[in-house]
Amino acid sequence: MEVLDTLLCKKFKDEDIFLEKVQDILNYDIIEYIYRDVFDFLGNIYYKIRIRLENEYMVEFVYYFLEDNAICILDIEY
């Protein structure tokens, strides 16, 4: 799963493209979106999503939107 760390601080056009990349890297399909959350930290808005993969692993991503509406991955938790 640490292979996902290569996605940290990378820019993606949108969340769907990012999640497709996650599936490609891990070679597992996303079977469920557990939750989505939005939170404010020191005046910045961040988004959190937790997904369940077909191998039953759960992964949580924290990201934020850039000026051009692309997303940047800030944190990944396994």
C-alpha cells in the first residue's frame, strides 16, 4: 500500500481521475465510498475521503483544491 505515497503532493485534474489512478496502481477496484468530509484547518479548506477496496483494505485521503480546480493529495492513511 505504501506505493500510494508516490501520489502525495501530485496534482490531479479532479477526484475521479485521482481515484482511477489509485485503482490502477493497486490493481483493485473501489467498492465503496465510506465517507466524505470537509474541514477547515487554519483557514484552509481540506477534503477527506475514505474508500474500501475489493480486497477489503480501507484507505483515507486528504486533499485540497488548487486555483485551477485540480486537486493535490496532502495525506494518505492506510
